[in-house]
Amino acid sequence: MELAAKQGWCHVDVESNSQTLIKAIVEEFAVPLEIDVVVEDVRAQGRLLDATFRYVRRGANNVAHSITHWNCGSEHEATWLHSPPY
């Protein structure tokens, strides 16, 4: 979300395989105190960026998991500002 704001993007699609987290953000129900500040920050940034939050099953999230596993073995940080690698 911070990267999107820094890049000046006006619409962001956020996908997660955590249905509980997506519901907490979208439906704005109470969350445990330990994560409340983070969830509130995501909600606020989401409003500014016209963000769409969507739950996706883990099996449908292969690109994100592949990138995560690839980057975990790398000493370098990678950021894609256009279409992600497939």
C-alpha cells in the first residue's frame, strides 16, 4: 500500500489468501488489539487509494507464492511496477 501511494497509483487491487483478514478490512469488524492499528492503517490507505480487497484461495495465488519463494532465496529486493512476471 505504501509503494502504491509513493508511485501515485489511484486504484489498487489487494488479494490475500487470508479470508479473515480480508473480512476484517472490508467489513470493518473488531479485530484483536495486537493487529488493530495495522488493520486500521490498511483501511485508511485503502480509502485513499480506492483499493479493492479480495480473498483468493491459496491455489489461485500461485504467482504471489512463487515470487515470495524466489525472493526469500535472494539477497536483493525486487519490485515490479508493471505487469508481474508469470
